[in-house]
Amino acid sequence: MSPVCDSPLGMFVLGTWAVQGFVFICLIYAASGISNECALDEEKSYAQAFVGVMFLFVFIHCAFALFIQRKFVREIEKADDNRQISEIAWEILKTDVPSCLYIFFSIAAFFFAIEGWESASANRCSHTEYVDGTLSTTSAVKTGFGAVAALSILYIMLLPFYAACFVCGKITSDTVYTVKKQAHEAKATATDVITIGCKSVVPTGPADTATTQPEETVATETAVTEP
């Protein structure tokens, strides 16, 4: 996790993974009720398709977050030290083909999530049974669909605002030199911790000699004083 946290866009990557992790959990919850709650084949087929597509979207979001960070780090290493990293981010968004494709993908994912929200409110998937003499109704599909759609819509709505603030230099005003310096200091700190840890387990010879010598002296003096 250290290369992700200590690099630019680290919070973006971790935030993306956290949100998509919640989406993943909600998808599992929704999928757990499809077979019992969706009585109509049409609703069951749509629910399975929605869950499958959203699983794919979760993977794409997480993979792209890591990809764009690694791309960003590589471009920083090649850039001039006085250049603003926000300028490099803007160049990537303008010229990098995967980044451009991800923008169109995000738009499609946004409308697909809206479709899932409408489906969650319209479908009749539910399961009713008596539990301890009480009528109980479960609706994991509806609840899961709603949570997945809400989180996905919120994430895609916040994504362009974060990108715009980053490119405009409002989130960070660091230069390439500052980022390289911070990375070097983080790496040096990690090396120092490892070195200290290794030294702590290495036995120290002089200390052992100093510790055992008084015992030998006491033993010698006792032997001399005996009659």
C-alpha cells in the first residue's frame, strides 16, 4: 500500500477502492436474493445482467484509478523539476487514450446506474414468509440495487469535480521537484526503519563481554579467600 499512499493521487486511488468496495458488498447482497425474490423470469434475467455488468464496472473503476496514478508517476519522473504537477495531469487527460476512453465509459456508467435506480423502484422482487408466526418480507434485490445505483451515481458525479480541482491546482500546487523530494524522503524513512529493525536483532558482542566479566571476577575473588 505504501507506493499508492506515498504517490500523487494516493487519496483518489484509496477513495475509489473504498467506494467501489461498498458497491461490491451491495452487489453481493443484491445477488443473494435474486433466486428467491424474483419470481418472474424477465425480472430475474434483468437482475442478473445488472449485477454482472456492475461487477465489471467496479473492476474497471478500481483498475483505472491505479493505472492513472502509475501513469502520472511515470510522467512526473520524466518532467522538468519546475513544472506544476497539475499541468501534467491536464496533459494526460488531453492526450492519453485510456483516459479519454474512461471519460466516455464514466458517462455510460452514470446512465446505467440511473437505469438501475429506476429498476430498483419499479421491480417487484421480494420474498414473503412466516418467521416465528410473523409475516416477514425481504427485498435484498431492491435494497441492493438502490444502494449500488446511489453509490455509483454519487461517485461519478464527484469524479469530474475532483479532476477539475486537481487540474486547476486547487487541490495541490506542488511542483515536480516537490513531489520527487517527498518521494525520496518517504523512501529514505522506510529504509531507516528497516535498518533499525535489523540492528535491533543483531547481538552486540562487547555488551555481552561487559555483562559476564563481573561474574568471573566475583568467582575468582571467592576462590582466593577460601581457606
